[in-house]
Amino acid sequence: MRYSLYIFIIPVVLIALFLFYTGAFDSRQKSPAERVEQPTQANMVTGQWETKTDEQPPVTIKVTPIEFGKEADVWRFQIVFDTHSGSLDDDILMVAALADNKGNLYKPTTWEGAGPGGHHREGILEFDSLSPAPQFVKLKIRNVGGVAERLFMWSI
């Protein structure tokens, strides 16, 4: 009888300690409505941009601007490549370019992310900001997965 009591009490105490240390009992936590970040100049530059997806087989590419717009010093795009066949061996700096509304092309300055190979690559592609900012830009990714060109467009 004594051991069965311990078998019951020990898990209850461990669960209570876990909940206490993770803040589940903290009455000062904000409600979900209070946690919504209000738009500011900072997050107009860093975030709040729509993720674009191109699912032409055999490679799916998702692009999200993470620092972008008229006020940004550099333009950064998070890019995720996924495939279930072959290997992602492309040099991102060679296959990507940014085009403005006048058709001018701009090459990326850096790729911070996974190197060639594998079925999943993710990283940050960086460009110098365009000044004056164009009406829209298209991120062009060429010859990945046998697709001649993939376009991802955002209005500024």
C-alpha cells in the first residue's frame, strides 16, 4: 500500500514542478490578444511580408522576405529548398537574381545557409537594398530542379 502511494504522488509532484517552471501557473502572462505585435517601423522592415511558394517538381521552394522594403539597409530573404529526388547542389549565388519593375537585375551579395547537397537546404539570401525603392521586385531562381525560372514577386 505504501509503495502504491509513492507511485501516485511522485508523478503528480513532477508534473506540478514542470508546470511551475514552464510558467503555466503564471497569472502575469499575456492573453493571446495581448501578445499580438502591433505594426511598427521596425517590423515593417523586418517581417510582415508574405511567404511565396513554388511547388514545381521535383523541388519546392519557399521564400520569405525577413528584412526588406524602403527603410531596410539590406534585403534578406529566407529561402527553403525541399526535394525527395536528387540532390540540391546549386550555387545559390549563381542561380538567384533580383529584378526591379524596370527590368534591372541585381545579384545577391551573400548566402548564409546550408551548402550544396542533400534533400533540404535553408538559408538567408542577402542583396544590397535598392535605392530608390522600386514599385515591386521579383526574386528569380533559375535552373533549380530542371525548371528554367521560378519567380517570387512582392510590391513595395
